[in-house]
Amino acid sequence: MRGYRFDFRSYRRRFLQPLITSHGVWHTREGIIIYLGNCGWGEIAPISWFGSETLEQALDFCRQLPAEVTEEMIFSVPDSLPACQFGFESALTEMKRWRNQEDFNPSLTSSPLPPAPCPSASLLPSGEAALNQWKRLWKQGYRTFKWKIGVDAIAKELQIFDLLTQNIPSTAKLRLDANGGLSYEEAQRWLQICDDIPANIEFIEQPLPVGEFSAMLELSNSFQTAIALDESVATLPQLEKCWEQGWRGIFVIKPGIAGSPTRLRQFCQENQIDAVFSSVFETEIGRQAALQLAAELSSQNRAIGFGINYFL
């Protein structure tokens, strides 16, 4: 089987402003850029606290590979290394887009064209900073915003939320992302408030921790405001498991850590899931590969979650 020349380099990018979530404060984005053949670029951008492998595990995997890798090796990357699966398959796809060769496999991509533009949601800073930031983003054309909750005391966040919903235009959509940081009682309170206000709350994202799937399923059936799973479906095996357990709500998919793009595409197409594709703060290399999947598989009425430029 033919081999392709392989090389890789790690990178570090400091955020222009820290990203604050219920998981903590994130200051620096680290990852790996891989090079395949003579024109295939891919990116490995793990987020271990979100469910992927660690950066060191990804580096160890790259270090043990030979100077030439085969397609068999690429499609044999284990599920325990989902960011590596994405990076290597994306690099292979990119290489085959650019090379005019007999073994081109059209199943790797639906189109050699760049991804079509999709409306994007913009991530607001946490806390009171969101009250001013949305105005600048609105002027830039964003109409869907995501705001982190579960970061501060719920009473304080509800005060900010009240001001935010009073000020943003009625045509705007707002997503609330808890990153699994709420208690069941807090999630009930947020959902009830969202049900009762006239603002356009699109969904609350991952209100409870990953291990509380049954409780989130119960909440989704008890309130009008939609719930989206995120950390619970970080990787393709998790996504498949939640589908098998009966989740038919919204799935937030981060292609950069979900795993094999080939298998992810097949699952989404076979099951017609309600998907929102989202960034992992990757570089332009990983971003383009992720946007290609988003352009193919996104729900038409859902903005993708790639409005994060001002963080990097």
C-alpha cells in the first residue's frame, strides 16, 4: 500500500482574552499541525477536559509514526484519539483534493469546493462584558449570540441576563451555554425563566454534567425551551450512545474533537440529527476542515458556532 510523507509541528496560541467557562479559565490554545504527502494539511486540536485525548497523548501518537504513513494507518487511529482521527483524515482529504491521481476516493468528501458560507453565532464574553460586546458584534452582522452561564453566582447571572434580554434586538437569538455547570434545581430555574420571557432563547446548552443524561432528558420533556447536548456528545461514540438512549433534541458537534469525519458524516446523514457545528478554537487549517462538514451537515435554521475570532 502506498505511503505518504508525514511531518508535524506543535503550536501555542495565547487567547487575546481568556475564555471563562464552568470548567475554569483557558488562556492558551495548544495543538499540532500535520503535513501529509506534498499538499495535505491537517490539525489536531484536543481539549482533554471536554472529552478528547490530551495534547501529550496526541504528540506521543505522532512521534511513534514512521516518516511515511498509509491510508490503513490513518483509518486505524483508535477512538481514544478523536482529535487525531479528525486531523489525519482531514489532511488526507485535503491532499486528495489537490492531487490529480487515480486512487482519488470521492467518498472522502462530497465536494472539492471550499465550504459554502453558513450564518455563524458569536460567543459573548462571560459576565457583564456581554452587555456591551453584543453591540459591536451586531454591527458586524451577527444575529445569534452564545453566552456562558454557570460561571458566577446564579443570582448575579440572572441579573445580567435580564439586562441582556431587555437590550438585544427582538430578532436576535440567544444561546445559553452552561458547560455542565448547573445543578438540577438551577437548570429548572433557568429553563422556567426562559420559558416565561419574550426574548428568543434558542436553547440552553449542556445544563448538567455528562453523567446526568437521564435528568437532562427529563428536563427536555418538561420545558418549552430546548436543551442542546454538548459535552455529553463530544466524541462520535458518545453521540451514538445518546442517540441510542433516545435523545432527539439538539446536538452540538465539535468536529475537531468528534473523531473520524467519514464516520461522523455517515452518522449524521443516516439519522438526520438536529446538529449545531461548533469551533474548538482551532487554527484556519482545522477551521476549514470543520466548516466543510458544517456546510454539508448543518441544520438550515441553526447558526454554526464559529464566531470566536476576537478571542484569538
